[in-house]
Amino acid sequence: MRTFTEIKKDLKEKWLDYWEINRKWILIFCTQYDSAKRWIPTPDKGHRPIATIILGIICGLEPDFATNFMETLVSLNQNENTLIQSLGLNSDPDIELEKRREEREKAEQEANLPPPSLLDDFRKPIE
């Protein structure tokens, strides 16, 4: 069985992947009727869907989490927004997707850099 820390790390990635693919219907759902109750402001100055949507989605995406941890978490704290915060999901998914894209581009660029030369240490004093 995976640890809570391992599952927590996967939850964010899976949630962002799900958001990226299903963004359209979630936006429609969250903006119809009383949209003020379906969007929660986030610390990164964005907004996210209400916690019950996120919790339902991540429990479906990560059955180990739902089976092994969700009951305990809910018994400890029934405030769904606090659960979202403790799971590291209290951020705007669009902002997080942009950060993830930038990190991947940076890692890809760094991977394409030529390996450092042994002569680099000698060149630095000359420059």
C-alpha cells in the first residue's frame, strides 16, 4: 500500500490532468445558477471549483485514497475546504497548469544543454 504522502503527491497531478481534459464541463457547471457558491478564491489570487467537486473527482481517480484515507480525514475534519487545503489542492488549476508547463519546458531545455566541459573552470577566470 502506498503512503499518504505518495498518494497526496499523485492527487495533485491527477487532479490537474483531469481539469485539463474536463475543464469545459466543469466551467459550465460552476458558472450556471448560483456561481458564487461554486467558485472558491485561492491563495494564488485565482479560483477553484467547490471542494465537493474536487473531492469526488480525486476519490474516483485515486481509489486507494478514497478507500484508505478519506474516511479518516473526514472524521478528523468535516470542513471540505480544509481538506482541500491539507491535500495541497487549494489553488487555481489553470495557474497550476501554467506553472507545470513552464517547469516542464525548463527541464526540457536543461536536458538539451551540452554537458559541462572540464575547461569551463579555466574559462571563467578568463572571462
